[in-house]
Amino acid sequence: DATQRLDVRVLLLRDGPLRAELERRGVPVDVLPVGSAAGEVARAAWWVRCLLRRQDPEVVLANGIKAQAVVGPAAALAGYPVVWIKHDHSFDRGLTPPLARLARRVVATAEDVAASSARSDVVLIQPSRPAGPWPRPAARAAVAGHGLDWRPGRHYLVMTTRLTPYKGVDVAVRALSGAPGWELVVLGGEDPVEPGEPARLCRLAATAGVADRVHLLGHVPDAARLLSAFDALAVLTRDGGPRTPGREGFGMAAMEAALAGLPVIAPDDGGAVALRTRDGAGLLADPTDPESVTAALVALSNPVTRHRMGTVALARAGRLATGEEAATRLVEVLCDAASRPGAGLATGRPVSVV
């Protein structure tokens, strides 16, 4: 959206709403559903190798670790340079270094995300500043349209996340028991890998006696712009085992909350969200301990505290790059990898990217 210097085709490894957004922009899209099993990834790599030879791009952009696992070997065999965008800590131990070696350049969203690549030339590009929040009355009306009955005198904690155990919604549910003035609203649908998670959370809320204060609203369009309707946001990502990231890579939800002037309850894990939240922009909590989250909610029951922390968070959020600035940096990396520095400027031909 922010540059005309790229001639892009997209290969999606799972179909979904992104396909319609790309097609609306006139971007050609292919879909190749790929699971997580090693055999599926290997078969997909062979198919992608053939696709690249047909489309003959100047550079390949792998967006995420599964994309690099599929594209990295395929592009190497076909002789195309790859730029890998590493978003999170998935498979940091073992898989990340060899995948990084297959890339001409690696881009990371935060310094700690870059560390496991074992490369000294990683380019840091944070996500660009998103659109600002709606005014609070309009945001509340929109959320009400998705089924939430706002109750006077209550505080509302929001989580914007897909429903999967390592995201910590269950810990927030348990934390409500000790914070009777708070309700939990989750904006996000179920993860296809964990189809039973919504039902599990509902059972957990009933057992904890807080079922009437837990609201799973599912996928909500423009959720990031509706955060001004709430009083605080929680990011409670935890280590859920070898197939989970362990912690947030950048934590876009926390940044979107900061733009809305909300304090954030962040995991005390030393990661990117914790670093942005400490020193006044919110509170750190143990994402595995409901009592730790309860203590944060009790502290945030004070409106003066929430306002003070939200003001600090908003000031930090203002330092994000614009879409044009972030796009310029990424295009420079792609042009460098394609050995076409300055491509697309003035009357120059754009860089072809898959």
C-alpha cells in the first residue's frame, strides 16, 4: 500500500481473509495449503521450486518461519535469493539457524527475535504505525454490535488473540476470581489447530464462577481500532512447548493498545512487549500465575493509575515508523538481495517478488 517499487505475486500457505485483501489490490494470489508435518513441508518445497521457475521472480520474500521452511530450500535449489522476515521465537532452538543460512538477508521485528538467527547482519524493521483508534463512544457501540452488553461500574480487560492455550486466555479467566470489578473480553476466533479451545475456556469460566464476566466475541473486524472501548489490554503469551513461540516477537496488540492510551499487562519474560511496557506504560505479570494477573487488575482498578500509564504508553507508541518509512526500508532490503539497488525509483522497473 505504501510503495510502487514492487511487482508482487503472493503464495499463501493457508487460505483466509488475506486472500481477498490482496486480490482487491490487484495482487495475483496462489494458494497451497500446507500443514506443519515435515513431509507436507518437503512436498510443498518441491512444488514451490517448480512455481518459482515458472514465475521467475528476482527475489523471494518468506513471511514467517513456515514460509521459510518451505521456500528456503526450494529457492536455493532453483537459484533465487530469499529475504526471510522473522516475526517471532518459533523454533528458535535448532531450526532457525539453518533456515537463516538459506536466506540472502534476514529481517526481524525486534532485537531478541533476531538473536537466534546467529547472523550479525539482520535488519530490524518494526511493524509500521497502524491506523489510530476510534473515539471511545463509537468503539463501544461497535463492540456492542458484536454482542457485548456493557455494564455500568465495570472495568473491561481486552485480549486480541486467536484462541490457543499458549496465548494465556485461561490465566486471565482464572485471574477474574480475585478481581470482581473486572470483565474479560476476547476479540479473536479459534485457531484451526485448537478447535476445542473456546469450549475449554467456557468450562473453565463456569468452574471459576466467572462465566458471566467472560465474553468470547470471536473474530471482530477492525478490532485494533476498537481497543479504545476498553480499560486495559493483556498479553499473556507463555511457553506452551516445542511447537509454540514461547513469547511474543513484537506484540502488535500491545502497540495497538498503547495507541489507544490503554495500559498493558505484559508477560514478565524480558521480551519485546515487556521492554515496552516497563517503566510506567503498564504492569508486568507472570503469564503462568493467575494471582499475578489478579494483582495487576486490582492495581489498574484505580482510574488515575490507568490514565497515567495509558499516557506513557501513548507517548511510546508515537515513535513507530510510518508505513512509508517501513516500506522504504523493506524495499531497500529486497532490492539489495535482488542485486538491483534503487529499482523502481523514477522510471526504473519495479522488483519482481514472490
